[in-house]
Amino acid sequence: MSLTFHWFLPTSGDSRDVVGGGHGAPATDSGRNRPPTVAYLSQIARAAEDLGFVGALTPTGAWCEDAWLTTAMVSQATERLKFLVAFRPGLLSPTLAAQMASTFQRQTGGRLLLNVVTGGESREQRAYGDFLDKDARYRRTGEFLQVVRELWEGGTVNLSGRHLQVEEAQLVRTPDPVPEVYFGGSSPAAGQVAARHVDVYLTWGEPPAQVAGKIAWMRGLAAEQGRTLRFGIRLHVITRDTAEAAWTEAHRLLDGFDPDTVRAVQAGLARSESEGQRRMLALHGGARGDLEIHPNLWAGIGLVRGGAGTALVGSHDEVADRIAEYHALGIDEFVLSGYPHLEEAYWFGEGVLPRLAARGLWSHPARAEADRGAPVPVAV
């Protein structure tokens, strides 16, 4: 089985430095010297497509551009790349979401993937008019996904749930293919939702032993529901021709972190309700000490950014080794990013992917098209 790689569309802006914000961190305009225009995001998307990434994650939140609208526009600049659209179930009706997904599939030739984000920060949720607490949000997410999946199957749906109600809901046209659902969460409530409803369970980039524990936990919960899951991991990446060059770049990024900004970000993240965010914070403790928490796994990004806070750092061979290590645990999908996203996509795509191909772990997704007589895109 070929590993699947996704890239990231920086819809809050891009830079040669780390762009902060997200998941409870205070958003600033610091370092955002590449605005998230459709033209720039399309440039990244085309590069990712050519290099062999299957999809691109687009985040959700008040700190970035809307994912649905942005990806609908960027999709017109690409041919094969899928879009892993993050969205929050509490902010739109399940029937409307199912309809939007169906439309997206038809208009893009089946290139939608959905990343369900329940919302770990009550303060941000309230800004959108959502006043449920965290556990209630997860219960609502379960009801939401139940409705959406039944609609995608072509049924007429009636639900009188604890948080959602629909009556005689149906779609005139169902999506083909049905979008796969991605989901992450480290709390018990999140685990129950994932076990019942999702296709791919995502974890942030924790050390392998902790990732192995999460996989075992989720496999057990899914088995109780008579289901199996695939597993993915969300990481940043800094890969170069030599380990020295990669770590020089990591230290350059670290040197650019303003101490006042680090303190403000860490104070904001400490108030997060997210169990996953708590686990991220525990990896570095808010300090600039030894941030290599596992060989080639660096926690420095998390000093100024909420959410995914770790990066694979090293030579192309070392980064390939770490990917193989995670794969041995059960990780088949990798959602990656790097600063700036355009250049770092090429470092990874031209440096690491060929090494994984040589090991038999990856093949370019356009190969099947070439076997049918279509030309394989070539990165330039």
C-alpha cells in the first residue's frame, strides 16, 4: 500500500518565518508577508499536485480565510489535487453540509475530503454563536455525522436528537464518490465519535510511543463498533540535503521567536480546553530547552503556534526514516506543512518522496493515470 501525503494551504498567510495563531493561540499579523490570495494558494496547490501530494488541508477558524470558499476557487487551478476541507459541524445544518459536499464533488470531479473539527475553544465557538460546552459539542458532532452519512446514502432522514433535529431531509443528488471523513481528538468524547463515524483518525505529531498508544486506543473503540479506521498524522517538516542544513533552518526559525510573543501564545494555549493541545504543550513546557523530543522530532513550532506544534527535522534520509517509523505503527496518511509552504513542498517532494519510492513505500498518484495513457505531471 502506497503511503498518502497531503500538503497544507496557509489560508491565514505565509512567510519564511513561522506564522502563529489557531487553536487557542492569539492571532497576529506578524510574519504574514505572503497574503493568502487565490493566486498564491493556487501556486502552492499546483506544486503539491505536481510533486505527488494527494490532497491539501485547509484550516478553519476566525484566524484564517473560509475553507469552503477558498478551496472552491483554488480547485479551478488544479486537476487532480483533493481538498481536505476543515469545517465545524455546529455552525451549519447537517443537511446543508451534505448538500455542499455533494455539490463540491460534482463540480470538482470528486476531489473533496472533509476534516471535521468539533471546536476545542468555547470562547471562539461563542463568537460564532455556539454556546454548548465541549462534551455537548462532541455529542452534537455525532448527531451531525449520523445525518450527513444517511443523506449521502440516499435516504430520507428524520432525527430528533439531543442537539439537532431534521425532518424529511433528503438530497436530490448524492455525492459520487462519498467524501471520506477525517477527524482528530484526544478526549474520551472525541474517541467515541471517531469510532462510530469517521474514516481516518488524525493525531498531531507526538513521539512514536504516544502515537502507538493513541492508535491502540482508537482501534479498540472502533472494534467495539464493528468498524476499522485508517490513521493519519499532522506534522510540519524541515528537510534538507544534510541534517546540518535542516537544523540550521530550525534554529533560524527559533531565533526569530519574540520572547513576548512566546509568553503570550503559551498563556493563551494554557487556557485551551483541547486535550490534544494539552498534550502538545507537555512536549515542550513553553521553554526553549531541548526541543528535540525524539530523533528528528522537534517541538519548537508549538512555542508560537496552536494546534500541530512539531516538525520532522533532518536530512531527506532521516525524515524518510521517521516516516517509515510512524508507518510501522499504523500511520498511512501524512498531513504536512512547512515555512514557506511553496518552497518547503519542493524540499520534501524532491528530497523525501523519491527516497520513500525507492523503499517501496510511496508511488506518485499520477502513475495509475500514466498506465492508462495519461501523461505524468513533472515537477519543475
